[in-house]
Amino acid sequence: MLNGKNILITGGTGSFGKKFVQTILKKYKPNKIVIFSRDELKQFEMAQKYNHTCMRYFIGDVRDLPRLEKAMNGIDFVVHAAALKHVPIAEYNPMECIKTNVMGAQNVIDACISNNVSYTIALSTDKAASPANLYGASKLVSDKLFVAANNLTGSHKIKFSVVRYGNVLGSRGSVIPFFKNLIADGATSLPITEPEMTRFWITLQEGVDFVLTNFKRMQGGEIFVPKIPSMKMTEMAKAIAPNLEQEVIGIRPGEKLHEVMCPLDDSHLTLEFHDHFVIKPSITFSAPIDYTKNNLNEMGKSVKQGFEYNSRDNTIWLSHVELLQKLKTTKNEEK
């Protein structure tokens, strides 16, 4: 699929971008991989490890449409991973979040269309479903923009879709590295916002593989949601540090008790497949699409009215042993 192709990743120096590049270089022979991001130090550091002849490092910001258009010249596949993601910081700096997550998303769409990019997948988050904070709300707007973009392509054969998943185990900014740093500094307890809090969890490799598979599945307009396990935050802390006390500190601004990936209000649009869900567009495209059968010939069926896929009622749960094994696997992959 990606052999001989040109691929661009916005926000490509982040945890996802690095794992995505590592996977692409291992499985395919692309013509060119463009890392588009605004931090020259992170690009320099990444280039020390990922220095294959196909690699290109392009300084730029998704807020800058002309720069995006220049970077996307000749690109076939785009993964849009750039975003401002820190919930409290977004609450404190709302317009900066909107400039990157909303206006930046539209710039990516416009640059893709003007360069006739074939396939674009935007990364979303469980916080975009029934959002309770600005970050989630901005990503919901981004999701809507990418879905609607399929009506803007005209004669261009361009497809836009969205991938939505939960917290990433071990990624930069996740709670696990935070806990481990506290433990390394000699902490006698770990802070827990709320004892009943649950979250969805996925590894970086699983997230990358899901995106790659959806490039093959996508018809344009879908929001793809993987079936992944949940875990209580108290159980996660207990698995990482079984001998430490847990201190309840209260829910942070904009934080939910449980996360949602397929909202109840979208149940009439939600299809269930063997290992994932698809939320169909709420708008009608000029050429009708049958989303019950994807391009891999996988068949899906409508969920029951009132269905909601959330981290509290999830049927898949992560055990202590499974969590530690996933963390060990992730650590070995990084070496």
C-alpha cells in the first residue's frame, strides 16, 4: 500500500509520529516520509535515529497554510497528528488551542485538496466524544471538519477519515511516565483524581497499526474507533506501585469520570465490526456510500439505539498482568 508512496505526518516528532515512522520503515519501502512540525530541536533529535534516505524534515506549523501547501506537494498519504493536547493548558489558553486544533485542521484539509492528496486520516481522541473540556470540543470540531471535507473535493479523488482512540500507554504526557517519575523521586504515595475513574488504553504500536489498517478500509467520512480495554486508574496505580498509598486529589478542570468513544446520541450512526466501530457521517455525500462493507470486505452491523461505548461499561478490561506485559513490550520496542 505504501511502497513507493510519499507520506506526510503533521506533528511527526511526537510519540505517534516516531512509532509510525519506525513501523513504515520496517514494513514498507516508501519513496518519501515528510515530518512536518514546528520544533527544530525535536526534529534534529529524531533525525539522529531516523535518518533513512527517504526521510525529510520540514519545519512548519499547521497554522501556516502556505507552508503546509508547499510541504504537501506530491504527497499521497497524510496523517494529521499535530494538536495541542494538554487539557488544563487548553482551558487556560483557549484561543491557542483553537488556532491549532480547529484552524490548523482546516488548513490541513485545504492543503490536501490543493495538492490532490489521495488519503488523509486525522487522529482524534475519546475526549472529542460528548466533550467536557476545550481540548475535546476543539477535536470534535476537527472531526466534523475532516468528515465534511469529503464534500469539498470536487473532481479530486481524495478521501478524508478520522481515527479516534483512548489514552496511549507510555506516550509523552500520559499518566504512567508521570507515576514512574514520582516513584523514581521517592514518592510515598501516588495522586489519584477520583477512585472510580476509568480510561480506555491502547499501545502506540496498536494505534499505528489501526491507522495503517484504516488506510486500507477507508471510503471517506468514517470515524474509526478500535475496541480496546479499559482500566480503573486506581488499578493502574496499584499495578505500577503495589506498595504505595493512593492520595485522592479530585478531578481536574475539564476532566471526566469516564471517557466515551461512541456517544449515545450517535448510536443511530454507529456500526459494529469484529474489532472496531465506525461512526458514519451525519451528513449526506453527493455519492452515497455503503459503510456496512469496507474496502477490506469486512461486514458491520448497526448497534442498538441508545448504545454507548464508554470506559465504564466496556466489556474488555486490562488486568495488572496484561498492563505490565504491555508496558514491558513497549519498552523493548523502544530500544
